[in-house]
Amino acid sequence: MFNLNEFKARRHQLIKAMGDGIAIVPTSPELIRNRDSHYAYRFDSYFYYLTGFKEPEALLVLIAGEENKSILFCRDKDVEREIWDGFRYGADAAKHAFGFDEAYSFNALDELMPKLLVNQANLFYSLGADSAWDARVTSWLNQVKTQTRSGVSAPDGISDVRKLVDEMRLYKSAYELDVMRQSAEIAARAHTRAMRFVRPGQMEYEVEAEFLHEFYRSGAQAPAYTSIVAGGANACTLHYNANNSRLNDGDLLLIDAGCEIDGYASDITRTFPVNGKFSPAQKDVYELVLAAQVAAIAKVASGNHWNAPHEAALDVLVQGFIDMKLCHGSKDGVLESGSYRQFYMHRTGHWLGLDVHDAGEYKDKAGDWRKLGSGMTLTVEPGCYIRPADNVPEHFWNIGIRIEDDVLVTNDSCEVLTMAAPKTIADIEAIMRG
């Protein structure tokens, strides 16, 4: 899926946005899990977005102004280490394969970076994101400042490079959408597989294993986040991920799981009965949440503000809570008091892309909700979580339902990328009977 021109264009766009100065964007470090065993490596999203380069120990430098150029620092080509750890590009090969103007050994950073910082008007760097890199960049700046008597100057200040890149990442290109559609297709297939697999008496982790199997056999490189496989009362814990309880006949199973392809995430939640048949109370709540999602998705369109889908979902949910005697009073009264938060306590979506909760502001500089635009991708995920309580009818106890899809804003409407994952009661029950 690698597209060299895509990454070169992104670097050019950032250089243009910088105007003048130098940007420093490091990738993520490798992390020790225990003793000499590492966690599976995952690159920094900002670094990857601009480079397409997946190796650790790498740093991108962009210089804007009179000389516009991109520089990669990466690990040396080392045949001995490749025997142990696998292929490395090395600077020369990486320069050509990834379209950089220059490339150097990562070991040359401390020698070359102070020289590159000399007489740069501005520094674009994500200060505070990594203390080790902060210390290193500060050291380079201090070396430049010691040369001021020689007529050399250091950058006047530091601007957050992520703010410039966030706006770029918010609008997905055709290349990105191709990858995201693949990720969505695989995740939808995994959710369908789970519906066919689940039976009373199984363990939550058995269902999670079905997801992992489908992810990896279909070409995804990893789950996009820690999967939530929550049966019965566990579904009323929003970030439940122990995934070690037994699935009981008569309970619902909430699964929030997605996969990652070349860094791009899918994020789907489906809720269905362990025994394949919704009870009357489960059906009532499920139909309410589904109606709220349908109303929210209808508000995903260019020109609508970010919060419009949430407001639409909340309007449907609150009226449903009143109708089911979970909340009392008028709709306006329930909204004003916030009593609905006993059953719905989160927002209806978030940006989606290289990060599950992707980059981008939700409000504009004036503090108003920003308007949706073509190419933005977001989740739409209303829910209802009913814990046992004195003010709750017992037949609703421990019903936790969330329905989540990935949605692309288009010029005149939207595209639901994850539509292949069944979500109507009729479709779910038909699949589970089959």
C-alpha cells in the first residue's frame, strides 16, 4: 500500500505551512516489556504520517525557507544485527526508497543537529511529548547559543509541530481512505465471525481469540486498541478489558474491537445476545440505541458542526429513557439536570485515523464546534448502560449496549465505512441462528 508521492506531498505541505524554520519529528522508542523482551514495536503516528518509515531509532528534519528539504536520520545498515533483529534500510537505501533529500546515520544526530539549527528562525517541535527527546533538543539548542559571539543565532522559540500536522491529518486523502476501508472491512468481518461463534458457556477470551484470528489472517498487523469483550454486567463498564468472564445464557455481549493496517485504525462496537435471541427488555434498549445512532449518522455531513451528531443521538436517547421510565420529567428538564448521564455518560464519537482517537481539534479558535468537512473520518457510537439501582426497573439491570461505526464525511452526506458489520436485530439474530 506504500505510496511514495503521498508521503513526499505531506512533507511538502508541512514545509509550506512552516513558512521558515526547522521541524524535528522523532519516532517512538522501543520499549522493554520485561527483562530483554520488547513490546511489539509501533512507530509514532506523526513521524509515520510524514515519512512512511516504520523502523525505530529514526528522526525526521524538515527545513523551510530558502532551502526546502527533508532529512532522515535512521539506523545504520548492519548485517550482523539483521541476523538477530531483521532487515534495516540504512541511510542510503532509505533516502531513495522514501524520497528524502538527505539521510544520515542516527548515530550522527548529536554531531549534525546543532549545525542544522544554526540561524533557523523558528523551531517546530512537540515539546513535552517525550522528556528524553526534550533534553536532547535542549542540548542541541544550548550548543548553538554558545556560538552567539560568532554571529550565530538559535531559533527564537518553539512552536508545536503537531498543531500544523493535526490539521493535515484531519482530512483523509484517497490513499488513506483506501487503507481505512480495508481495515473497516476486516473488522466488520471479525464482528460477523464473532456473532456466528458465540454460545452460552464460552469465555470472553475465546471470543477475543476469534477476532485476533480474523485480523491476522486477513492481513491486519495488529488490533487497533485493546479489545473490549464484555458479557452481561461487564458491558456497563466502558473500558472493560479483562475479557476473562464466562458468557451466560440470557446475557448480552458487547464487543468493541478494531484492527490496524499500516497504522490506520478501524473501530467498531456491536452488541448482541449470547444465546442469539434478544429478550423484550434487551430489544427495547437496543432499538433505542440503534435509533439514536441512525439519527446521529444522519447529521454527519459537510457544513454541520461537530456536535450535531451527538445532539441528535442525545435527543433520541433522552426521550427513550423517559418512555422507559428510566428518567422522569420533560425532555428539556432531563437534559438540563443531566439525569440521563446515569445511563449515557460519554460523547457520541471521536476523530479516527492513524490513532483510534485521532488528531484534530473539535472546536475552532473562537471556541465554537468546528464544522465537518469532506474527508474527515469519525466514529458514531451512542450507548446505554444500565447498572442495578433502586430507581431502575429490575428487568433492565445489567443491560449495556453500544453501537459504533466508522463514518466518512462526504461532500453532500456521509459514507459508513463499517456498514458490513450487522447491526439490526433481524440481521443479528439471523446470523446467530445460521
